[in-house]
Amino acid sequence: MATQAPVAVVNQSHAQPVTEYSARSTSGLRMLVLGIVILLVGVGLAFLPSHLSKAPAIAVAIIDLFVFIAGVLALRGLTAVVPGQARVVQLFGRYRGTIRESGLQWVNPFTDRIKVSTRIRNQESAQAKVNDADGNPIEIAAVVVWQVRDTAHAVYSVDDYVKFVAIQTETAVRHIASSYPYDSRGSGAMSLRDNADEITERLSAELTDRVESAGVDIIESRLTRLSYAPEIAQAMLRTQQASAVVGARQVIVEGAVGMVRMALEKLEQEGVVELDEERKAAMVSNLLVVLCSEQATQQVVNTGSLYQ
């Protein structure tokens, strides 16, 4: 018994997308004048059968009907295109080009003309609650500036290109937020708060890849909100304050040590007083207390000798 050869199944879901090209059109002003003239001729012919016999009257009526149809078709093909807007021309379900030239244009009257805005748009994502790379919950939102580049892709490749951009924006923002920590905490690693410019560049690059199929160009993207979630905001604030205090103390101590070293060197160079190691240690201790203390120190005048 002969075996039947397997039938290859062709996947039609990845068909070649339609690319935008210019539709065939002509000046709408001339066609407007022509259509009005044809309708006026039809109105004139409508009064003519009353002065003719039956047979010629019927012929004139038929001609008048065709004249009216021609006038209506001439006017129906008129399409007004405003600046910042394009018209996707579709004939019986097939793409026939795009009109981008503004003004009154005339195309095939049997075509459908789909409006597509080519203006620059702002898309602000909803405030999302995401865990960053360290697992801390944060709240983040972004605004994206975009524009339709390919009207054919925008109409035929996705169901609703505006909604598509909105969903992809939220997805990209969540992905970027979960890929980096909120704060580097001095480690030098890239973080959402300390590397805002680099983060927005990566967000724009990811968005560009995500909306390429919709024929959309990403002009700019910016984070509009970035903060810890309310449940950990106070704890993280205390952590940041502690880090700031430690950093400030480090600067103060480094400055105080430098001032003490400079004071000892000056005393030794100018021979003001000779101090042994024990007295130098006492002087260093007193100067560090004065320079590093947060409160004002009280001065004590020594009326005795250096060793009393």
C-alpha cells in the first residue's frame, strides 16, 4: 500500500507587510469645476423632454441619467487632505496608495479613503507599580513622543495603531524598570535615578523596536514619575538620609585631618612652640573635637604652663 506524501502547511500569518507608496491622484479643483458643469448640463437636459416627442424624450432622459451619474461620480472622487493628515486609498479591500499632499485631491470615486493622522503625538503611560532589579516596589511613568511614518503599516499591520503604541509603551516602561535598580547606592552601577539620560535612551531604543511593525517613529521618551512605592518610601528615605550623613561625615573628617596637619606643620616651620608626641596627640584630639563637632564648642583659657 503506497504511503501518502505529507502535505506542507504554509503559514500565512507572517505575510509580507504592505509598504506605503503614493496613490494616483489629480487636482481636485479642476474635477470640482467639471463635476459642477456636468450637473448643470444634466439639469438643462431634464427640462428638454417636455418639448420633444415620446421616443426622443426617452432617449434624452436616459442620457440625462448617465450625465447625472457622471457628475455625482466626479464630485464623489473629491478628497480634502489637511496638513498633518494623510488618506489611505483602498479599492475593494486592496491598498492603492496614500495621499500626503494637502489640498483638494481627486481619486477613483469607488475607493475608500481612510484618514490617518501624521501629526506628532504625545503618549503618556499610566503610572505603573513595578519591582526594580533589586526587588523593591517602585512607581514609574513615562511620556513618549511619536509620529506615524508608514501609513500602510499603521492601517494594515496592526488593528489599532494608537492603542498598539499605548500598550507597547507600558510594556517597555515596565521592562526597563525591572531591569535596573532604583538607586546604585554608591556602587557605580547604572540605576534609574542616577542615569536618567541613559535609561531614556534605552527606553526609546526598545520602543522603536516594539512599534516598528506599526510604521511608527519614536521621536523622544522621558520618565515623568519615578519614586519608591508608599509602603517602603519611608524606609528608603531613612536609608538615603543615613547614606547622606555618612558621606557628609566623611568629608568633614577628611577636611579636619587636613587642617590639623597644616596647623602642626605651620607651628613646626615657624618655631612658635615645640611639642612632644604626647602634646601633639592632645592637640590633634582637641582640634578634631572642635572641627568635627556639630555643636559650638566652649573655649577654655589655660592660665598655667603648657604641662599643667
